[in-house]
Amino acid sequence: MDKSKSVKTQLMILFGENTDIEGIDVKNACFGGTQALFGAIDWIKANHETDDRLAIAVMADIAVYAADGPRCTGGAGAIALLIGPDAPIVFEDGLRACYMKNSWDFYKPIGGIASEFPLVEGEESLNCYLSALDACYATYKKKTNKILQKDRSLSDFHSILFHSPFYKLVQKAFARLVFTDYVAGQISLPNEQKLEKFKDKELSDTCSDREFASETRIASLHLLEEKVEPNMTLNRRIGNMYTPSLYAELITLLSRIEDVQSFNNQRVLLFSYGSGLASAMFSVVFNITPETTSAFEKMRTVSKNAINRLDQREKHSPEVYNEIMMTRQKLVERKGAGIPSASLNGISQHLFPGTYYLVKIDDKSRRVYDQVQ
């Protein structure tokens, strides 16, 4: 909302008189939320013993595109993760594999007429995502071998979660991981003979190979339906959420758990990606004990409520959506004061209780918000 002022300062309205709160924004396309999460984890490890405080990683984004772009894939989301010791979900130490590289697959240049819309190199963006996935998985395997003295494969995880711009890309990504395990002799697949011809290919040469994508997807479909598909509810019904995208799948997973104790010691593998590019693969293990059960039940309740809210939304046509996007763009491009037309039309009656919404932007470009009671 500003090139200098931190969004974190706006969040301070939630904390009343407590002003002794550290924090900054992290900008790294869709990866920014994961980078903030990593920073929160490391901050806890460095400070909790003496400071006895928790950390919060807040991820909030609106994915909007120009009318002649992939507008139909856009969505919005916000997720906050509370980080502290003795938690019901534990990040595994040392098993954080990153891949970062300078690319121009998706970016929002500064200068010219103000715009929220990104410049997207479609095929390049897909290739960057898949290349980053391959590199992260290879590094993750090396780190598990070094730290745990054992090899890990997809069979070691209850679920595999991905950053999800759209579901077809997630299908391709999962199929590549399955193929990697197959080549390593860690998994058996139906119709393996159809994959033999790809074993001698460099994995980097298959990113745009449609036959490879088709055959590996078919061979891995049974595993996709077990480890990926059930956790895609929020992503498939909301669309791209940028930074919260990966963690929406974690929310869906939590909402599905019925037998809490049986989930103790289950592991989940996560892949986070942000254009430009930054990516990471890491794993968590569920720690369901008498001490953590209460917190875990709260997480499940929040997650189930999020799923239930999907059916409480209002449905609008693509034409109305385009009109809303036009008025939003005019607000971004305006000079001087402005009042969102949605506020004039009584938007608050359509929002969930507790929601903050923009009321006006004054002549000094300061934003004023109100809250639905």
C-alpha cells in the first residue's frame, strides 16, 4: 500500500497499547510469506529463551491481472501463523532447501502509470517454477541424507503441499517429484514402461515436454489423489492467493483431520515458490501430545470455519467482476483524495463480521479503514 511505510505498522491497530512489537515487511513475490515464516522461526530460536515472546507471520495478498491476462485465475487470501516452542506442528531442523535465481518471469515494474497488474512471461514462469521444484527436491534429499543419515521419498509424507497459481501446475509438479523417486528406485508405478524413455533425459529438458507431463501425470494419478488432491479445496475455489497459497492447503489438511491422535508423527512436505525467483522445500511433523492437543483443536476449528465460509460467499458474474476491477484500477491511478465506489455502495453489508475495509484515501494519500461490527 506504500513504497516506504510498512504494512506491519497498519497491523499495529490490532494490538492496542502493546507497542513493543518487532517486525518488518518481507517482499519477495509469492515467496514473501514463507520468508517471513522462516524469519519468525529463527527469531524464536534466537530470542525466546530470554524474551519469552511468540512471533506471527502474516501473509495477505490480492492476485489481480489485466483484462487480457489470466484474470480468471486471480483470487485473494490472508493467513496468519503463530510461531512458538512446543507447538503441535513442528518445522524439522535443518531440512530447509532453497533455490534462488534472478529471473523476469513475473514482475511489477516501478514507474509510468500506477498499476497493480504484473507483467507475466507465461511459459518462462512455468519453467521457472518446475526448475525450482526440481532443484529444491534434489537439495532436500541431500540434506535429509546428511542430517538424518537416511533417504526420504514421497512415501514418507502424509501429504505434499505446493504453492498453487493454478491446479494443473500442481499436478505437473507432483508428477515430477514422483518421477524423480521412480528414477531413484524408491517407488513403483503402473505402466512403468512408458516412463523408461524419459530416464536418460536431463530433468531440466522436460519442463516444456508435453508428452513427459502427460505420461508422468497418468502414472502418478493414484498418488495425487491420495497426497495432494484432498488438500486443494480452498485453492481450487478461491484461485491464486500469492503468499497464502501454500498455507491454504495446510488449512484444508487441518480441516480434514478427524482422528487427532492417529495424526501424531505424521509428516508433510511443502514447496513454496515466488517469481523473480525464490523457492524453498521444507517439512513439518505433527506433534500431538497432551500439552499440544488444545492448541491443535483450536487450529482445526479455525480451519473448518475457513472451509465453511466458502459457501457463505456471494456469487457474481465475470462481467460484474470486470466492472469492479475497472473501478479498483481507477482508484489506484487516481491523484489526490479518493473514496472507493464500493464503500459508497455499502460494501460493509456484504463482508464477514470483523472485516476491515477501506473507507477513503485522503488528499495526502493516507488510508482510512473501518471495521464491520
